[in-house]
Amino acid sequence: MLASLRQSLTARLLLVFLVTSVIIATLMVGSLFHAVRSQWRYAILPHFEQYLEYVNEDLGYPPSKDRAQELADRLHINIYVDGPGIDFSTTGSPLDSDELEFREGSKRYRKNRNQNNFIPNVQIGEHDDRTVLRNQTGEYRVYYELQHQREHPRHKEGMWLPLLLLGLILGGCYWLLRRMLRPVQDIKKAVRSMGSGDLKTRVPVRSGNDLGMLAGSINTMATDIEKLLDAKRQLLLGASHELRTPVTRAKIAAQMLEQSTNRDRIVEDLDEMESLIADIMESERVTGGHAALNLSEVDLRLLIQSVLDELHCNEDVSTSFPEGLLSLRADALRLRLLFRNLIGNALKHGSGKMSPIIKVRLESHHLYVEVTDFGAGIEKQHLARLTEPFYRADPSRARATGGFGLGLHISDLIVQAHGGTMNIDSTVGEGTTVTVRLPIQAISE
């Protein structure tokens, strides 16, 4: 879930908007705080002190306890009075001023209306969750304590409404962005499908904006690529098919020649040409998504056994099958060609001292077929390119050592068409193992 959100363009855009909003709000609040703070001493504090002087006059002189209690209840503050004959607190407890450090307000003095002397203005002390204002009224010192945080049920209940509104706004923004960027999801799905070989896939054009134009351009590109590949494939298949006729005529003519070494070489070359043409045609048929598989229920045990009978190598190959029915939906003809190529290579390149081994196993809803020979092996630098068409591992690329380099290429195409993978592992001097991995669930769908 978290990984999909991290990759979602909608979520990332929403996160960018959210972070941008937080930064802007922080800058605005910071600027406002700086402006208020800079104006506090010279523009706001004098008015505040003037108001506090009115409160002092309302308390009277000497300060009235009843009036102090009335003001504390009405203004939601705590009032402490300390002076001759009075040690009063509206909370019933003395003021804890040990952690407070008072600082002077504005640098000016005012004349007290009840006494004919000048007094210093208000002093401010702050600590954690409270602010205490200290003021001198004649011989009496009055403290006003303001709590920063108050336990108020309505205040707590009111916090849920902004959070709920914020959640609704974010949800609405996410839905709107996802709707606006829906063509991006369509393009991603279509490109993935095209990449797997289905060039008939098209992107839905939902609007006439830039994304809609992009979807239309991708559809046009897919059509052009499909036409190009079809034309290339038809040309290659047509040329390969037409080559069969002269090759067949040449084989018939060669059979009518007198028995000789040259005749045998001609027939051998014609057989190789016919085999090459067949491999090219089969390679083009299974390339990409243009060739539909003829799926049917296939018993893998019987299919491999029939390939061994066809190659007349039952006694030359060891087999290992798990217990139970090895039935799956697959293209029987293509799988037969796959295992004929792999088993033929194992017989051709084996050492002859040890028989090739075919091992079939089931693991985690996947079927594995391992074909192992005990021949000379293949150097590591060649392994990654063995499935390339016409690539041969021997430096001379001589046909005397094998075929045309299409067998493993065709085998890999067949495995990919069935939604599987093929891996080749080899050690020089010990042999080569080809492992075919087929997803049973994917084949069964």
C-alpha cells in the first residue's frame, strides 16, 4: 500500500501541494508573529498598560478582595494581591513565582491617580503555559496570571471539526487529481500491454487536452509499429515459404544424381537450408503477441516421453518426475519443439560418459524443468547471449559443431509466450543446465 502510494503521481502531486501549503502558512504565521512582536513594545504594550491601569482603578485602593474575585471570574484570570495587611489569591493558593523572570515593559512612567507619586509600568514574566503580569499600585503589588491552555470541553470538541474538514478537503483534492490524471493511468496500462506484445491495445482518449493528445499520439505510434512489424514478418515468412519450393526441387534433383561424396554434401546442405527455413518461420510465429497459443490440457510426463521416443534416446537420458499428475494448459506443439531443442542440445553436447538428466519439480505454483548435460560446458561471457538469434558460443561459428544458433532463441520465445522464464547455467568442464520455469496459474487462466 505504502509503495503504491509512493509511486502514485496523484499522491505525489497532492503531497507537493500539501507541503507547499504548509510552507506558505508557516511563512505567513511567522511573518505575522514577527510583525506583532516588533510592534508589541511600542504600539500594543502601551495600550495594554493603559487598560491594566483601568483594572487597577477598578480594584480600588487598597485593592478589594471581592472586586478582585469578581474580575477573576469574569475575565478568566488569576489575581494575586500582596501588601500591607493583604495576602490574597483568587485561587486560594499563593503565587509560584520562583520560575518567573520579570522584564520591564515600555520605558516610561505614569502618575498614579490614587497616590501622588510615579510608579513603574507593568512587568511581564512568562514560563511554559502561563504569563504573569506584575503591577505596583502604591504599596500593593498586584499579579495577573493568564493561563495559555485551559481545560474547556467545547474547545476539545471543536478541534475535531477542522481536522474533519481538512481530511475532506484532502480527500476531495486527491479524487480530483486522480480524475484529472486518469489518462496517465490509461497510458501506463496500455504501454505495459504493448510491451508484452499486444500491439492492438489502444489508449482511451478521454479529453481534448494535452493528455488526450498524448494518448492519441501513442495510439498512432502503436498502429504504425504494428503495421511495420506485420510487414516485416509477412516479408520474412513469405520469403521463407517461397524458398521451400526451390529447395525441394533441388533435393529431388540431387536424389537423382549418382551416389557420390559431392551428392551427399549437396543433400546435407539442402537439409540444413530446409531446417533453417523452418526455424526462421517458427521463430517469427512465436515472436511477440502476434501468435496465439493453441492451449489444451497437456500431460507433461507423456509429452517429454514422446519427445524421447521421437529422438530414440530413451536409454541415453535419465528422467526424474514428481508423484502425481503433471497436467497443465499449454500449447502442446510448441512445448514439444521446446523440449526437442533442449534435449537435442543435451545429447549433442554431452560428454557421453554420463547420460543427460531431465528433472521435473513443482514449487510454489510453478513448474520447473531442468535439462542437464555433462559436456564441456560454456564460458560465462557467452551465457547471456545464447538466446540471441544466430549466436554461437564456439569462436569459429562452424556448422560442424552444431546448428544455426536458433534453437535456444526459439526455445526462449516459446517459454516467454507461455509467461515463463528460461535460465542457462554452465560450468566449463562440468556441463550445462537449462532450467525452464512455467507459472501454472498463468497457464491455467
